[in-house]
Amino acid sequence: MPINKVSITINSRQYTVVAEESVEYIERLCEHINEKVESVIKGGQNVLGERPIVLAALNVCDEYYKSLDSAEHLTKQVKQHSDKNLKLQQMVKDLQKELDSVKSGQVSIEETELRAEAMSAKKELSDASNKITFLEGHIKTLENKIKELEDKYDKREKEIMEMIEES
């Protein structure tokens, strides 16, 4: 990085700063320090010489350390949230696995409809089978009646023939 040489004024005193940072950045720092010096001068009595600069430096250091503490606190919060996020991501993965497992064992709507149709067809088949059994029994009864009637007819025919022969 290039080295910059910047002339700044703090509390009416001229300083030359040599740094790798940009000129704009160093000027912003100078403005901040001058604001702190003005704040010290406006708020205090008998603030002469280097005292305003020293007090301003103390205020800037105070801001710096409070910022560090705040950054440390925020870093801890980020870590806590990051840990919590990792746990939640694991929970999501576990729930997705469970959902996939449930889905794989789940019966689809089409399968449910097919099962219902199969059950209905099975019932119809059972009803038809019962009806066939009933009709077969009825046929047997009718066959027996036909046999009885045929026997009666044969017997009558035989009687009639015997009567005709006797006459």
C-alpha cells in the first residue's frame, strides 16, 4: 500500500501524519478528534494547553473500549445465534428425514381408491357367490320336483296303459 503524508490541525495546532490509510480516512479521524476537543472545551472550565487534547483522547479511548466491549458482546450473541441456527438446521434435517420416512410408508390416494374398489368388488363377488349358492339350492329343489312329477307322470301313464289293456 502507498504511504500517505497528511497535514492535519487539532486544537489549532498543525501535525503531519504519515500512514498507509487514505487521506480521507485520516481527515475523518482528525474531524472526530476536533469534535471531542471542542466538546471538552465547551463543557469545562480552565481547560487550557494540552488538557483539552488529553481529555478528548480519554473520551476517544472510552468510546473505543466501549465499542470493543460492544463488539465482543455482539460476537457472543452472533455465536449463540449461530449455534442455535446449527441446532435448528439439524432439527430441520431430522424432521425432513422423518417426513420422507412417513411419506415412503404412506398410502397414496390412488392406492386408497384402488383398495376401496377391490373391497367393493370383493363384496360384490361374495354377494354373487351367495346368490349362486342359493340358486343352485333352488335348482336342486326344482330338479327334485321335476323328478317327482316325472315319476308321477310315469306312474299315471303306466296306470292308464294298464287300464287300456284291460279294456
